[in-house]
Amino acid sequence: MASTRILRLAYLLSLLIAGLATAQTPSPAPSPSPEAAPSPEGADDAELVGLLETYFKAKDLRTRREAQGKIAGYPEVTFDRVADALPKVKLWDQHPSGVEKVEVRMPHPGRGGSPTAVVQVRVPAHYDPGHAYPLLLGIPDRGRDAEQFTGLLAMLASERRDRMIVAAVEGLEGVWFSDGQAAANDPLNLLDVLKRRYHLDTNRILLTGYGAGAHAAFSLGLLDPDAFAAVMPLAGACALETGAESADLFLPNLTNTPVFAVFGAEDLEKFHPEPGATVLGGVAGWNRYMAARAEHLDVPLRAFELPDANTDGIVPDADVLTRFLDARRPAAPHQVALRFRYPEQGRIGWLRQTRFTGDPWTAQSIVISPGEKETPEEAIRAVLTEKLAFLGGSVAGQAVRIDTGRCDRIDVLLSDGLVDLGEDVTIHVDGTQRFAGRLERRLGTLLEEARRDWEFQRPVAARVQISKSGRAIEY
């Protein structure tokens, strides 16, 4: 057993050393791959692509509106033609290969007093801003160096490392359920900076972490699941700050986001996620428990135990790693669900909360006393259901059904991959029909949504605003 652990640790150290070397030394030019292959740009659409570039690069409203007007008036323009031209726009600068430090300033002090999250980004050899690259983003263990972790992740990616961007972040807030509202949007702010700096395939953003960083990665994936194609915690617990009793409330957030939890079978020491909920059996106990609950709920969280291993040298086997790196966020998921705390977190798939009901729950602790005929689990679920917001929906044919909690107004963002916009659509919210009829594909909606989120992989064709009081508005 001891020799197995030593060999595994030695293997991990060799990966780290090799990863640091590859971070500094450009690799040979990689062979073309489907995810990095550029889209052919027809000469006929060169002017249209130029107008789109002007629209997205505009610094002021007047320039942007002028560009939008020219796009709408372009000869023989159609919605589909503009949508097909979007991935061809050239909006990103060239970057030299190697590791570069990116500082992302947040609008409030960080947990350690710093207002800045630091990202160490490995730009692949022969980086071409005309290609869309997957992003492998990692959170290192507590007290570990982000640049070293970037090197380790590059080595884990093996021959793929020059077909993707690899990065590690430290000092990022908003990854924990217990973090305050001021930091709730920090992770998405960070991703927005990276999306605008590098040409990312937003359907291929992969999140991982090691040790405490693995717990943080799982927590972030649970809070902002729509941002990631998959999550792979290494040697860390898929633990809930609200306690194991709340698993069935939060796990459906991961309906479309696979989690590959890789850990040592002997990692059994008592584990304390902030602020202190525990499950017997430490990291291994938490992951086994959460995987069992996920299987019961048909949620794609899987536990992969390494026999005779504890916390050191945890490396996924080749099959698990391949499945993680191959993960792709669904373009139009037909079922979505999100339990969330703050208004800033209210976006999942094709649903967006735009006005919260009442004040969000900001208390850092709460005392829950079960009723006379109530189990502790039932009491916790009841209180969290009342305190937290919910946004979920499903699509079957042309019927859209949405359930909400503490959402006073929402946007429904539809595309042809979700419904047939050439036919009538019905939208029910909380059991009441709120819309029935034909929706128009709007160029303005397509451009506004792409610019808002710097999102070119999920074109939005129609947008409907629905509030608790008042009629549904297509805009």
C-alpha cells in the first residue's frame, strides 16, 4: 500500500515538473482538430462580417446602433445568415505562447483584502485568435501556487494542451454558498474577462481543482452550472455548506453539467466544509454519499475512487480524463433547474431571472428547529425552499413549462434548437399559460444577447419577458 502511494506521488511530481517545462517551451505545431478548426469565410459575407466586428467593438451606443442598422439593411440579409457569420468575426488579439498573468479587478475587497483575482493563463503554442479554444480552468489547493497548478493541468491535458487554453485562478470570491452578495457575480465577471481576452469555445469551459480547490470547484459548479461543460474535483469533497440534508435541493442544478469526482478511497478524515457541515467518512464519505443521491435523482455526478490512495497524488485514469476533456455544454438543453441565493446567480440555460421577489437571504447562519412531526431533513428542505430562489423549466415539442420561486420577472431566451420558431409556441409559468402564438426571430435580440454575454455558441433568436403581473412581452 505504501509503495503504491509513493509511486502515485512520484507520478504527480513528474507531471508537475514536466508541466512547468511545457509552460515555458512551445510545443510543435498541433495537427488540426475539429474544435480548433476555423470556419471558412465566404467572400460574399466579408462585408457583413466587418459590420458585425464594428458592432461588437463599438465603444459608444451611436456607433453600435449605426452598425446594427447597416447589418439590418445588408443586401439579402436573413437571421440565419447573420447567425452563421457570428463565429467568423475577429474580435480577439494575438498572444504569445507561454504563461501570462492576468489580474481581474473586482468591484469590492476580496476575502484576503485583495480586490483582484489573479489568473495564470497558459497560451498554447501557435495560438490563433481566429480559432475557438476550449478552456481548462483550475483552482489550486489552499496555499499552492496557481502558476505551478497551470503547469500540472497542462501536463494532464497531454497532447491536447496546444489545442486548448489552460489556466488557474487564485483569490477568486463568490465560489462559496456562504460568500456575500457583493461577490456573487465575481466568477462570471472573471469568465467574461477571459472570454473577451481569448477566443474561447464557451461550450467547452472545463472546471477542476485539487484538495480545497476541488471543493471550491464543485461549489462553483453548483452555483453557476451553466458556465461549465463539466467539473472534475480532484482529492476534494463534493460537500454542501448547507449540510447533506440539502443534497436533493441542490443536485438538480447539475442536470446538464457532469461532475467527475476523483479521490482516494482512504481519504476518510473528518472533513469540514465551511461553515462546518460534516458527513462521516471525510472526502470519500461525502463523495460516495453525493454520488448515491445523484444517481437517485438521475444527475450526472459520478465518484471515481482510487484504491489505497489518500489525499496525495490523485490523478484521474485515462478514461475519466478523456470523458472530462471531451465534455461539451449542450447548446439547447430541454430541461434546466437552478436553486440559487442571490439575484446575480439567476441564469440557467434559456432562462434568466431579471427581477427578484423581496430581499435575498443574506444571513450567514440560521437555526432550524424541526416541527413535532417533521424530520430534520424535512425541516431543512422546507426552510431552504422558502429562503432560496428557484428557476427551472422543460420543453416538450412546442410547449415550454417554467417553474419559479422568488422570481418576479424572467426572460425566456429561445432558439430554433429548442423549439420550432416557425410554429406557434406556448409558455406556461407556474401552471398558468402566459404566452401562445408565433415568435419572431429578431436580429436585434441575436446581437444584443451575443454582446451582453460575449456568447457566440448559443445564438438567441427570440426573447420573451414575463412578470408575475402584466402580460408577456416579446422584445
